[in-house]
Amino acid sequence: MSSPAALFQPDASGSRLTSRGDLTSFFMQLAADIGADSYMLVAIVHDQDRNDARIVSSNWIFDGIELIGKRLIANLALGPLTAAPGVRPRPLVAAHAPDAGALLTGEEARLLDVLGHAEIYSLRLNVGRQRLFVLFSAAEAGKIDLTALMKAQLKCCYALSGIPHLIAAASMQDPLSDRERECLFWVSEGKTTDEVAVILGVSSNTVNSYITHAIQKFAASNRAMAIATAIRSGII
């Protein structure tokens, strides 16, 4: 089996990604190259006790996304069929819904099929600390070229690694709760945890919990990085 390095030779494509429009063009071309009809770049943010899917870029129809729902999209991204770079991907075929176990119901599988996603490949992307996944789908099973798909996955990792701030801003869409945002704001103003607790009328442990959740949602390593990300994204 070919090594990941042999599947992909870096090119200059990542240097051209300077806007959301560039990102759309990049994925549209990748989808065409591998024989896919649709793509969806998804960021997964851990929100309290669940995973929330945030769509960074996609050519799925809006009504289709609304019908399927973010929960199912997160399940597809985090499911057992999702392949890491260099691992041979396995497709989710809507017609074989019973084989998908708890991943989706028969009704959800039929809906995906009707919407033109008869076959879906879910690929994990290694892009720094961000949890990114791309779903490539086709209206007919067997249409997507598997060898080209593996090359495309590595190309995505390479290209997106060069634009972490663009991806972070595109996936952010203010994931913070009101309390998490308030806590980060007051800390950015130089307030201590105890002072923020007094201002908000909660305990210091609660303030720390809100800030920890904010750090996790931003995939940051500490408070300072979370605050910088929030400021850069216009959230605080």
C-alpha cells in the first residue's frame, strides 16, 4: 500500500486560499477531481455534554442541511467510518442503512439518498488543534474515485494548515454562551476570577468552568489564546 507521502506532492494551492470564496473554489475543484457531487467542511466544537457541528464551507443545499440537522452531520463526521489521513476510507451507502448500526436511522438514510447523498465518505483532517472533517458525497454509489479521494484528503490537510485563522473565523459563528462571553470579556479587561465572580454574582468555580468551556470551544491552550481568538473574531 502506498504511503501518505507517496500519495501527495505539495503544491502552491494553499497559498491561494485567502478568503471564503477561495475556500469554496478549492473544495469545488477537489470534489470535481474525485468524482463527488457535494462536499461539506465541518468543524466540531465540544459544547457542554455534546458535539456541535459548525459548517465552514459546503455546497449542500440549505434546505437539505436544515432537514438533516447538525446532530446527524456531527454523527457522520465523528462516526466509525471516518478515516484518518493515510487510512483507506470506507463509504456510508444510504441503501445499506441497516449496516450502519447506530450511526443513522433508516429514515435518515432515505432522506440522504433523496437529497443526492447516496454515498458519503467522511474524512478527518489533521489541521493543528482544530477538529476538522470533510464529507464528500455522490448521488450514485461507486462514483467517487477512492485513490483520488485519499490524495484529496492529504491535499486538504496541507492547504488548510496554512490558513488556521481563516478556518477558525469561518467556523466560529460565536459558539460561546452569554455567560462564557461575559467571563472572557471581563478577564480580557484584566479582572481576576474572583472579581468576575462578584461582577456576575456567581462562584469562582462557576467562572472557571465557563472559561474552561470557552477555551475548549476555541481549541485554545489557555485563557490568553481564547481571548485573542475571541477578539480577532469580533466575539468580544
